Amino acid sequence: MNKGFMQEYFRRNGQFMGWGLLIAVGFWVIVLIILPQISMLDFSFRNHLPPPEMGGPKDVYTLKNYQYLIFGAENNPEAYNRVDLMVFVRTLIAATCVTILDLVLCYPIAYYLGQSKGGGFLRILVLLLIIPYWINEILRAFAFRIIFGDSGVINEFLLLFGIIDTPFDFIRENVALYAGLGYAYILLMIFPIYNVIESLDRNQIEAARDMGASWTMIHRRVVIPYAKPGISSGCTMVFMLSAGALAAPQILGGPSSLWFTQLIYQWFNSGGNWPQGSAYAVVLLVVCIIIVLTVMRLFKVNMGDIGK
Amino acid sequence: MSAGVGVDLQNMWIKFGDFVAVREANVNIKGGEFFSFLGPSGCGKTTILRAVSGFLDPSDGKILIGGNDMAGKGPNERPTALIFQNLALFPLMKIWENITFSMEVKGAGKAERQKRADELLEMIALPGQGDKLPSELSGGQKQRVAIARALCAQPDVLLLDEPLSALDLKLRQHMRTELRAIQKQVGITFIYITHDQGEALTMSDSVAVMKAGVIDQIAGGKAIYDDPSTAFVASFVGENNVFRGKVKSISKGYAVIDTNRTGALRARMATAVKDTLKPGDDAMMFIRPEALNISDKKARSDTRIKAVVQHSEFEGQAYNVFLKGSEDKEMKMSLANRGETRLYDAGLPLILDYDADRAVALPAGELASE
């Protein structure tokens, strides 16, 4: 950022607006994002102490919160903290599955929306996608619980047509959880993909068709490479948000399945052990970022493309 | 030149709902011909091209390519290749991948494709540029890549949808010559869509002039220009002075037209209407600006026009003189620059004349709007 850039910036926005914008963005980034994360990081390296002892001789930096996640309590008979690590891995796998599910579901929709020129019908379609999001997340999760419940619409329907004889436990089998999570982030997948596909020149598809390309070929060679920034931006958001989801797993998760965020929540809330919770949260964040960056590297996506 | 594959449109109609985009097109394009559809935007010429390439089906009638009915055949099953107006190169593929995409589709190996790409790059005078991306090329180079990409599929018929319209004037003129040369070299049928009469006249063996879904005339460039068959063609192709009136008399292929403001004027009847134009008909007479001269006073009275200079423009190879005749009838005369120093000042009264063979009499009809 050179001097000319700043001069141009102030010339265009004026002193008042210019400083206003800078302060607002600065406040957003520093006070709302960086500082809380730093204090979280700081917490994660501290001992869990009652308030009077804070700042005292026992208040020193330690790695024991991280050790706990990996090896469990000191009296743990096993080599590793199997339960928590399993939850962690399962959460990441499940988030990956939700992301793939959303991608498979949303790519055709986004392609259709982006390439169809129909004005009125398209607008209704987009509206139909958006309206359910007026209802808050908790209510939507409970609605899924009802739909997938033992006497819910789906089970009633399956029973009625004799496809099954006893109600299927969608909750226990985590079907409801996947469906709920997938549904919660559909728009975050559709819109970035829709945005790029909308700017794809139709003639390119027709040119490929004219040269004899099949639909799979057209998508593989023309549409998907073009839509890659949108796909990766959608996948990143869906993955991060579903790995960090709390309400949906709380409400829709089966009794045997715990989401890693629920563990974090327990440490902070019922456990009252903020340093331990912070360590768990930091591990989740860092691992998620590493996964996203690795996948981006694998698919040759630049960070800059995602902002497009 | 190889015989090439011809294209026939037989009684073809294309309708979108109630809107008739193409009305009863009957066109016979010979193999190896450079054939242009010329018309203003929205006249249906692109629709015809899309029908030939297979992107849409005619509502009625037939399309034959090399004598085979194309009904029910998709764009990939036809021996045609289309060059789009915006070229539609794939921005994320290298030039050589772009050019050989039609081979990739058929499963050709990389080595084979690269070899073919090199040959085609050689042909379009872009050797060694295969590893660039389309965005790294200039407009004219992209143009040539699009042509190479279309030719790579070895089509029998190349369809071009105003591919030069995005280029600047100089490059456009250069590409005209180049396109014509490529067509001569590969010897396949070219069907070219344009609203630019200069392009149509310079490149084509035959031109079809279209207006609102109807083909008015199909002929060689010279015939289109000198012997138009409708008032629309006369006014759309090139510039023309129009004199409206009624046919007064007819003799030996010439008509005397009683014009509304300029008196009786003589003109040759267009070939297409020689047998149908009758005395008393509403008629139009067209004289090209370059067919008007300053009179040497020996001219017959029925090819003479009195007019006063309004203003004149010097265009380099010619002077364009804008005149007003009786009752403010506006005219344009174009005089070749022969090095004379005389300027045509406003207010100068002139007597003009013309050769009746170079004026065309046609039935009154709709003119091309400016």
C-alpha cells in the first residue's frame, strides 16, 4: 500500500468518509476478530485456576490443555484420549461429507440458475430458496426433527406405502443431522457458484457442443474450470460452518454422536474450564484452516480467486 | 478447388411463438462457395445460421447439407463448425488446447493433438504461440485462433456469425482478405453472416440480402449493388438517392418516372421487375451518388436535375457534395478527386445529369432505415 494509493483513497471518499471507513474496518478486524482470537489463544495456554489465583504464581503458560486433547487425563489407562479424538475426526469427516453433499446438490441448481435466461421464473426460484432462511436456525432444526421423527412425515409416508414396517430412526442414524446441516448451508454453496456461472459466456457451451462435446465433457472442461473459484469459496464456507456448527448437532444429532463443537461448548459452559475449551477451539480452527488450504492447493485454487 | 459440400434451405420457416423470424427461405449454396447473409440486425440472419448449425430447428421446411436432410441432427452430428460473434474461445485453455478441442472430444491423444495444433498454428501464421492463453493474444490473433479451432474439426461447411465485428476498421479490412484467402485454401463452403455490406461485397461469391425474415435478393456482389431487386436492397446496400413517383411510360427496358419533386426522370428497369412494372405504378428511382455528374449540357432533359450545393465534404478519394433540388429534394453526389482545386461552395447552382443505365427503377417499397 503506497502513498499514492492512500491519497487516491482519501481523494475519492473525502477525509470524513475515508477515516470513517478505515476506523469501521479497523474496528471490525482488530476488535472483533483479531483480539478475541488472540485472547482465546492466550487462554488455551493457561492453567485452569479459580479467580483469586489468577495472576498469581500458578498462572503460568502450559501445554497441558493440548496434552489433554491428545492424551487425555493423567490417569487415562489408554495411550490417547480416544473419545475426544474420535469425536474430532468424526466431526471433520462429517463436515466433509456435508460439504460434498451440498456441492453435488447445489452445482446443478447453480448451473441452471446461472445459465437460464428466464427472468420471472428464475426470480421465483431464488425467492423460494431464500424464504426458508427467514425462519431462524433453531426452529428450522426442530422442524427437521419433526419431519424425520418416528411419526414424522417421512416415516408416515414410507409406512403408508409399505416400504418399511417399523419407523426408521433417522435421528439415531444421523440422517436428520446430515440433512439439517446440508440444508442449512445450501445458499452459501449455491450463490458463489451461481455468481461465476452467471458470467460464463453461453457461447462457450454452445461452441463446445458444436465441436461434439458431451455434457460431461462440457462440464469437466469448460464449466467446472470456470466455476472453480465459486466452488472453492462455497466449499470453504460450508466446510468451516458445518465443522463449527452447534445448534444443528445439538438438536438433530443422534444420542451416540457428539460434534466436536459440543465438546468445546461443554468445556466452556458446563465445565467452566475456559482454557481447556479454548485449546479445543484453537485446534479445531487451525486444523480446519490447514484442511482448506491443502484442498485449495490440491485443486490449484488461488486465495485471490475466492474473493471474486 | 475441391467441389465442397453444398447447403440447401428448402422452404424454411422459423417461428418463435407468433413471431416469424425467417419466412420461406429458399437458398441454394453451392459447394465451396463463400456465401453471405447480409441484413440489418434483427433480420433473421443469425437465426438461419443457428438453424444450419443445428442449435435450433426450423418450424417448417428442410435444411440439406451435401444433399442430406439435417432434421433431428444436433450440432455435433452435422458437418458444420460455427465461429461465434464473440469467438467463444475457452479462456482457461491454452491456445493449442482450444484449437484441438474437437479432437480431445473424440479422444485423440495429446501428441497427436499437439502435432495438429502446430500445423494449424502454422497455417494461421501464429507458429509457437500454442502455449499462450487466449487473453494473451490480440483481437486479430484470437480471430485466427477461432478460425483454426473451427477448421480443426475438418468441417464441410464453416459458419461465421459476424466474427469481424469486434475488430477495429484496419484489422477488419485485413481479416477480410485473410478470410477469403483461407477459404480459397481449404476449399470448403463458408456461410458468413454480416450487417456490413463492405464485408459481404468484398468476400462473397454470392450474397443474400435479408429484411425482417425475408430474403429479398440472392446474387453476386455486383448484381446486388448495380441491379437490386427491391427498394430495400437498393437502399440498404451502399448509398442511394431515392426519387419517389409514378411510372409515366415504359420502353425497351427503360422507364420514365414522374417524380414527385424533380420532374420526369429516366431509368433502367431492374432485371427483377422488367416484366412487371407498368405505367401508373408507384415507383422509386435510385441513383447512386457516384452515378451523378455535373452536366456537360448535352444530356437529355429526362436525365437532368437542377440543384444547389448545400455543403461539401472532402473525403480523400472523392468529394461528397450535398445538394438540394426543387422543393428542397435532398441529394448526394460523389465526385472522384482528380486533383482539381475547385471547391463546391454552398449556394453554387449546378445542373446534374446521369447515365440512365446507372439509375434503377423499382416498384415503390420499404426502404432500409438509416
